[in-house]
Amino acid sequence: MTAPQTLADLERGFRQQGYVAERPLMTAVFLQLRLGRPLLLEGHAGVGKTETAKVLAATLDADLIRLQCYEGLDVNAAVYEWNYQRQLLAMKAQEHSDADAQALERHIFGREFLLERPLLRAISHEHAPAVLLIDEVDRADEEFEAFLLEMLSDFQITIPEIGTVRARHRPHVILTSNRVRELSDALKRRCLYHWIDYPDAAKELEILRIKVPELGEPLGRQVVALVQTLRRLRLEKPPGVAETLDWALSLLALGQQTVDAAMLEATRGCLLKSAADFEQLTCNLDQVLTAATG
């Protein structure tokens, strides 16, 4: 599918995929497509940053190539590495041939011996632009972040044994960050930027209606009111939209029609992810339940 021609087309495509997005986010994604620039999405965990890339790929009917970042991520895992086993077998097969050393070296460092990792696979994509998701880039080391600059500037990767590989089709690049650390100005300058915040109550209820339509309006409103109240507490890890959906599905699975103290305590692990936040809920239980049932 070609890129949407208008912002309204893009919004329609996202909504068909069940993704509820506000106009500023849709504008950022649309400009990313039209300008060919990477898009950096920052925000709290669970607010839909990764999902944005997945839905974009589905909307464009494009391949999604995902690089999950972590501390210690290196070129071998992210870009390419040589298939050493195949190279050794090729060298053994050539031991008794008349091929000279230079010809053998050119042979074993050919593309057929190259293992493409996500970044090179996105650059080399043949048929149409892929959506490249560089997820949680803030977890990678600063050295790896610096390595990304060449690709994000020129959409090319240099392999010493082969040369420079340039993109046949520029991938649509989305980077996500939970702000574990501050990203460099050099990386940010190469990207469009958007901050995804927690949704307000109306938007979160709309998300529930689309994602969990069988929940019912009264229980949906209770779920949203309670989650919105939790986010106003001083929690270590406030619940994101992903946790809201998990909790709603859990209440459905348990056959609940309403939320009470016993059910909230039994299912709090769907919303909260630390003992300290459990304690905060206990201390503010009346306030939270009043918001949900009031």
C-alpha cells in the first residue's frame, strides 16, 4: 500500500486497526511519512509507543522490522555478522583448488555469507519500505546510539569488507524511549519528536470501548476512573494503557460486574508492578474506590 495521501487517510487507517490516537500524534506520523524522517516517540511505559509502529506497519501493509535495544547491544546483534561456520566450510572446500588467496577472501566475504540483523535488513529491504522499530533506544549504550547516526542521516551502513550499503527503499523509522537516560542532541536532531502522555478519561474510555467492547459501559467507566485516580498517586510505576486493558480483561475473565475492595486487592497485580505501589494503594484505598464507584 502507498503512504496515505492526507492526514485524514492516515487517521482512518489507524482507527480501522483499532488504534485511538490524538491529532498531534497522527500529525507527527504523517509528517514522518511525507518527509522521510525518523520519528522519536517518548513517554511513560505502556502508553502505546511500540503499538504505534505496529499499527503503522499494518496500515501501510508493510513489513515490521523490530530492533529491541538493551545495554550492551552491539553491531553483531543489531546490524550484521558473518556466518563463520559457512565461511570455514567454504575455505575447506577451496583448500585443494587453484583459487588464489585474494579470490578466496572475496568469495567468503560475499553477501551470501552475511547474516542480516534488523538494521541491515531494513536498509536492504527490496520490495517496498519496511517499518523499522528501534524500541527502547534509551536502554542501549551511548556508543551504539552514536553508531545509529550514519544510518538515520543517510540511510546507509558501512561494512568494511563490502563497502557502503545504501537503502533501496528508505524504511519508515520509529524510535521509542522511556527516558531511562537522556538521548543525545545529535540523535534528536535527526528525528521528528513527539511525547505520548497518559490519555485523559474520555480517550481511555474510548480505547476500552474499542479494545474490550464486551466490558460494558458502567464497568468501563469504573475501570477508567480508578486507573486515572491511581496515576495521581505517587507511584513508582503508574499504570499505562496496557495495564488498563489487562485489568479490564481480567475483570471480564472473573465475571465481575463492578469493582469492590476485595476484587481490587485480588487483581492489583494487573495494574501495579511493585510492593511499594501495592502499599500506596492500600494507604489510599478509600480514595481510589470512591473515584471508581462515585
